[in-house]
Amino acid sequence: MIKLMRLEWKKNNILKYARNAAITTAVLLLFLLMAAGELETEETVQSYGKSMLDMSVGLFVHMSYIIFTGVMIAAFIVGAYEKKTINLMFSYPIKRSKIILSKIGAVWLFNFAAMVLSKAVIYAVLIATRSFTGISAAGFPIGEPSFWLDAVLSSAAMVSISFIALPVGLKMKSSKAAIVAAVVIVCFTQGGIGSVTLANNMTFYAILFVAAVISVWLSVWRVETRDVM
């Protein structure tokens, strides 16, 4: 499986996506540095009981990488069906399900690592520049394991949720449909309904995670006998 994932990264020029991820992180960091002084002070942390800047980091990183994952799903998986290159791969003496799962794994692992690294870089720079931006270090308890556990688990959840876009793209045989579905996922997971906030709602995320697992299962279900023409 690892060899197949590496093949997917090589075939799809993973360095291009790494460069784009770095640019995305840099843009988000610049935006957050400009807004840091307004979002994070001792007063705001005491007033709201939580770090508004930390929430903003999570919000913008999650939004960016859900769409980023959607783009890679479109390129790595849906695009292979769209361009019929999947037929060649299915001619290999390897189970079709293993091929599809290696594509899914390649996209998931890259975006999970990129999202965690993006958060780590942003947090590190924000803390390092707090004397200039005026933010409160109390909002970023980076010395506590629970802080990083939350960053890792939320990243895993957000990347997983992005795969709800996969069966949409496969059903419509359209890369654009997969990307649009990813944008819709952003609207649902980072928005709200009335006075109910969906962002950081663990119950809502758990439901979407189950939906993501079902989406992956549907994508490989009966793939051994399914006609791909």
C-alpha cells in the first residue's frame, strides 16, 4: 500500500501540492498576523474564556485544507475516472479496491500532515512575534499536550470529512463537482444554523465523520466488478 501511495505522489507531482500548501500557509499567516492585535488581547481571552485568535487559526486552516483536499481528490481519484486513466491501473494484477484505497490514503496522509504542519508553523510564528503583535500567550498553551492533541484530532477530522466530496465527484464523473462539494462542506462544517454554531461542534463532526467513512466505503464498494467505462 505504501508503495502505491508513493507512486500516486510521484505520478501527480506531489511537490507541486507541497508548494501550494506552503503558499496557502504563508497567506493565512500573513492575514492572521495583520488581525492578531485585534483578535487576541488579555481582555478578549478573559471576556470570552477562550482564544479568539486560536479559533481563527483553526477556522481558516480548516476551510483552506478542506478545499485543498477536495482539489486533490478531484486530481488523484475523480480525474483518473474522468480521463479514463483508471482503466490502465485496473489492468494491473492488483485489486481495484487496493488501488482506490492507495489513492485515498495518499490524499488523506498528505493533507493531514500539511494541515498539522501549517497549524504548527502559524502557532510558532504568532507566539514568536507576540511582542510586536500584542497577542496574549495565554491563548496558546503550546506547552500542554491537550493543545496539540486537539490540533491533531481536529486536523484528522477535517481531512476525513472532506472525503464526503468523493462519491459526489465519482457519481457525476466530474472533478469540478468534487471541488464544489468540498466548498459546500466548508459552508456546513465551519458555519452555523440559526444560533447553533457548527464549528467545533463535536457531535456534528462525529456525524460527518461517519458520513465520510460511508463515502469512502461507497467509493470502493463493488469496485472489483463495477464497469468503469
